[in-house]
Amino acid sequence: MIKDFFILDFSYEVKGGLPIIYIWSIDRDGNRCIVMEKNFRPYFYALYDGDEKKIIENIKKLSRAESPITKVDIVQKKYFGNPVKALQIYTIIPTYIRIYREDVAKIKGVKEVLEADIRFYMRYSIDNDLKPFNWFEAEVEEIKTDDFRVKHVYELKKIINRYEGEVPDLRIISFSIEVYNKYGYPNPRRDPIILIGLWSKEGGIQLSTENKDDLKILREFVNYIISYDPDIIVGFNSNGFDWEYILERAKTVGVKLDLSRKIGAEISQGTYGHYSIIGRLNVDLIGFIMSLEEVKSKTLINVADYLGVLPKEKRTIVEWYDIPRYWDDESKRNIVKQYNLDNAKSIYLLGEIFLPFGEELSKITGLPLDQLSMASVGNRVEWLLIREAYKANELVPNKTEKEFEPYKGGLVIEPKAGIYEDVYVLDFSSMYPSIMIKFNIGPDTLVKGNCEDCWISPEVGHKFRKEPSGFYKIILEKLIEERKKIKEKMESVKNEYELRKLENRQRALKVLANAFYGYMGWYNARWYSREGAEAVTAWGRSILKSSVEIAKSLGFDVIYGDTDSIFVKGLSHNINKLIDKISESQGLEVRVDKHYKRVLFTENKKRYAGLLDNGKIDIVGFEAVRGDWCELAKDIQKHIIEKILVSGNINEAIKLVRSTIMKLRRGEYNIEDLVIWKSLEKDIDEYEVSAPHVIAAKKAIQAGYPITKGSRIGYVVVKGSGRVSDRVEPYFLVKEKNRVDIEYYVNNQIIPSALRILQPFGIKENMLKTSGTDILGFLSPSKKK
């Protein structure tokens, strides 16, 4: 029979001595299905030099009875763009590839073993051009089995077609757990799970235990997953905490977590640290949210509040250290329950934002969504390259250990401090990808000797052949061309669903294209080229310098420049002329990225704030968007910026600082607003200097809260004598306001954060502390432009 299937995921197992690939799918009628591929076999390549017959004969001698070498073919391939002959070596059991890889590498005449580290089911999906969230049409035969929780099981006979189409109605749930941890950081061998909140399009449900016996709710959790049968399970830091805790807790109380669509299959930690639930996509949103630069403290509550899916004022908030106390108090127990449900709801609503974007990335890279969410941008790019390499008959290089070699980055033009009006930001659209295309940059086009027809990079002198097009150039041109067509199509699309889909697609293409330069300079990359990355930034600096000279020649003041953009002030009617002249001279697309009605610069590069035409304020580099100052310091700075940009009134900004200081001294503040957050970059024992956050972490550990490398620790500075480091306490141990050292916060947080903005205008510390001074009298007229 001929049927169409929408692909969710891939997995495989060895059964009866043969590998079987499972394509977890949904058919046109909405039935969950498996399509089984029984005929695909694992293989890898060997590059060789010498007696061909002898080498093949020696390879075949390595054959083992448990998984024999079934075939060795001579194939014509390319390696870094150069034609090569290779041996394609087949076996039966995928895990034996690792064994044969080592053995084959030792054979005389074998120069290099390649593609032995590509996972078996990914190898199959690449070779057959099958990608998650795409459809394929196939000839199949239905078989009967009770091994799976699906409607139909088919054996694949022949793939007929592959295509993109509408996404079927996916069943999606989110979940969040709460733990009763009265004695410090939760310990799954000791502390029970008291709540599991779940949310779906039907709303929320909650699994609860009143007597702290979580055997019952863990069983209910398993039953719920099986009965609801979700395609996607969404969590927030669920790979980093929830699943690890649930698994260990289930083991402790004796519950089998049989949640997969393959009956009896255990949950296991797979690639990139994600937990694999066979037949379902277990997606941890934290992998997408880490790229949300605007939110520095990426807690669920902060992210949901920033994106507006569940604002802080509309939800219940409980500090984690208060949960046991609230739970033991029957009058407050419902507060914890609502907090848990609000968490589950927030995760579900965040999923509605991030999953469609992830789906488009999955379609392009072919990486299953649960892995993609946790994979780095570099790894996402790499899987796209591996797929494109197969199509281009290119062999995939091995991952090798390399030391990072620093090189000069993009050009930054020092800003001129002051307030400016009517400023345009000119941006080179996708500058680095465009440079890579224009100058054919890549590891396969790099020429280290003499070259008669090469592009030669400025400053560093690296050479890249002009023809034929390199691997990077070919793929980047495809990505950029597809994105261009999608953006053109978006102009005529009226359907809101289709428009959102196209927006996510073009954004995914943009993210991947812009990541190519970073990938090329990433020392873990298979297609790594330090020379290529160095050449890109050298061309970028040259282009920016030339653009500055063009702007000046047309009468514009260049206030600031950074990597791929310049900030110019001049006659507005000349802006299009400037754009055209720069575009023509550089051969790159230039556009107005932003127009600031008013913009504020200090003397520091990468630190400015501007008022946009729509009334929104852009803040770059100040403490207002950094995570290592207390919230009050960040808020005061943000409000200073707003007052200056909206009204231009410095005096009002000064009054605000003074008022804040007075309120602090009167005790009109929340302790939470004074918490300073820092991350532990090393294990506690590795720190030689007793920095405040290290001391706070040690005190937290002494109080029963294990803190490890990578943890964020929040602390408050309290009254006392000696160094600041000796006067810090973990924030959750400070309950009384009279313990807080207010003068520390005035002198080391509020005043410094305010002066970051005000100092270039001649404002000094004593002016912020002195009541009644006419601040405007201190301003130098030359500072305002």
C-alpha cells in the first residue's frame, strides 16, 4: 500500500542480530505510526594510498562473526573539494563501526578513517533525505505487533517522495515538578516530589501527594503520559533538573518509568545531554531561551514575564526555600499548588513561542527537535553541513582536538560621548556571510602557496581561490536565496498561520546563515579554518573603514561603529545617497537598521542607549541589561536613561537618584531588589581569591544547599566590619532589613550605576548626594549636541 507519513523522530534497535530503524510518524488520518526500515546497514570510509587490493584484503581479514564486514566498495568522493578515492566499508551491527574504525586505521596504506562517528539513524536519515517535521510518501506493508504504543506498524518497502506540508495536530504537554526539600538542595534519594503540574491545550491538571509519599503521583504521572499519548513533552531546564530527579526518585521508590511509545524502553540520557523518550520528543526550552540576550537571569518567571505569556503580577510566586514551610501549613498549601500550575502553564505558553521556530530549524538541519533544543548553534550548523556534504559527494572531516588560536575581531570605532538627535544606524545585512560568499572563503578554497587567481584578504594576506565555488559559499547562497524568496512571499500572504510559519522559517535561515562565520572559527568544528575566520574579520574591518570615509565625504558625522554597522548624523535627505554609494563601492547590501530620535553615548564602546521612533528605548551594554548588579541599581540606571532620552532633562534624572537614596535609608525597599547575582565559573575548591560570591556560596553549602560549578549564587551585603567578602550572606538567609548595609549599596551600586550615564555630562558623586543643588548649572553646554 502507498501512504504518507509526517516524521517526528528516529530511533533504532538491534533485533535478531539485525538493525531496525524506526521512523516515528503520524499518518494523514492523525494516527501515530511506526515505519520500520530493516535493510539499511552501517558503513564508514577509509582514505588510502598504496596497494588497493592488499588494503581491501587486509580490511576483510578484520571481519568478526558477531558483525561481519559484508562489503568493501571503491568509491569516488571529494575531500575538502579535492577528488579522492575511498573505501566504503559496510558491516551489520552499528556499534561495531567503532571497533572496525580503530582496526582499519592501523592497516598499512590507510591514511584516514572518516564518518565512523555519525550516529546510525542520522546516517539513514541523511542518506535518504528524510527530516523531522517533513512528510514522505512510501510503499509499506502493515505488520502486527504488540511492542509499541502506536495505531499502526508498517514495514518500509520503498520511499516514493519527500515533501513539506502542513503540520498535523500535535499533542503537546508541558510539566513542572515541586520537591519537598526541607534540608537544603533537593536530594532525590531523600526528598519526595509533592507536585507535578501538567498543561495542555485542554488546560492544566495536577498530581499531588498530601503525605509526602510520591509513589502514587509517580504512577499517576506514568499513566497520564500513556493515556494522553503526547508527541512532544515540554519542560524548562527539565534535562538539567526535572528528568534527572524524576528518574532517581522513581528508582528510589520502585516505580518503572515506562513512558516511551516502545513498550518497556527506558528513558536514557542521549546526545547533548537531553533525555530521550523513544517515540516522543522531550524538548527542554532552556536550549532556545539561552539565546534570549535581553533576559540576563533566565528563570522561568523572568522569561515568561519578559515575553508577556504570564506576567509576574498575574501569577503566584513562591521562593524555592519557602516551599516546605508553605506545604506544611495547610492554609498556605494551595499557594504552592497554584505556583506549580502557573509554572506548567508558563512552560506551555513559552512552547507556543519557541517550538515553531525549533520545528523550522529541525526541518533545515534534520536534527530531531529534542536534540536540537540542547545542541549548540555550532552543532546545528554542522548537521546541516553534513547533510549538504552527502548531496555534494563530500566526505565529512573528523572532529579533532585543536587549541584555540585567537585572531583580531571586528572594528569598533570609539564613540564620542554626548546626547545626539536624529541618528541613523546603517547596517550591512549579513555582513560576514556576504563576505564569505563574495570572497569564496572556506577551508576547501584556502590556498597556502602561490596563486594566480585568488582573493587576498587585507592585513593578514590569506588567499582563497575564486573558482570553483567552495562548500561554504554554495550552502550560504542556498540559505540566503531561500530566505529572500520567503521574505518576498510574506509580502503577499494574508493568512496569519501561514505568515507566522514563514516568519519562523526565514528567522531560522537567518540564524543559521549568520552562524557560519562563528562555526568556521569554532575550534571544535569539523570544517574549521582559523585563516578563513581571520580573513572574514579583516575584510569586515576594511569595509567598515571605507564606509566611514564615504560617510564623511558626504558631510555625515560618524558617531560610532561596531563590526557591521555605523552610526551617522547628518542631513536626512542624503541618507539614501549614502546607502547607495556604500553599497556600490563595497558590493554589499546596506540598509537603515534603526533611526534614533535621540541617542546617548558615554566614552565607552559597546555602551549606549537610544530612543527609537516608536517610543521604545534600546539599551546596550549598561548595567540595566547586565546580570552582575542588583535589580535596584539596574532599575535606577534604566530610569535615568529613560528620563534623559525622553525629556532631555538631566535635573530630573538627578532627583530620581537622590530620591532612591533617601528611600533606601528610610528602609523603603525590598531585600530582593538588593540581591547581587554571580555565577561560579569553577568548583568552589578551585578559587584562590575569596570573592564575595565565592564566600556566599560557601555559606550556602554550610547551610545545606549544595552549590556547584555553573550555579548562580545570589548574595546580600550586610553590616559589619572588614572586607565586603566577609560581610556577604546568601540572599535567602537574610530576612531582616536592619541587617543590610545600606551605605554599601548607595556607594557601590546606586551611585556608580548612575554615574555610568551621568559622568560624561560633568556630574560628580557629591552632586548625587547633595540635596537642593542646581544640577543644571554644572552642565557643560558642549556636552549636549
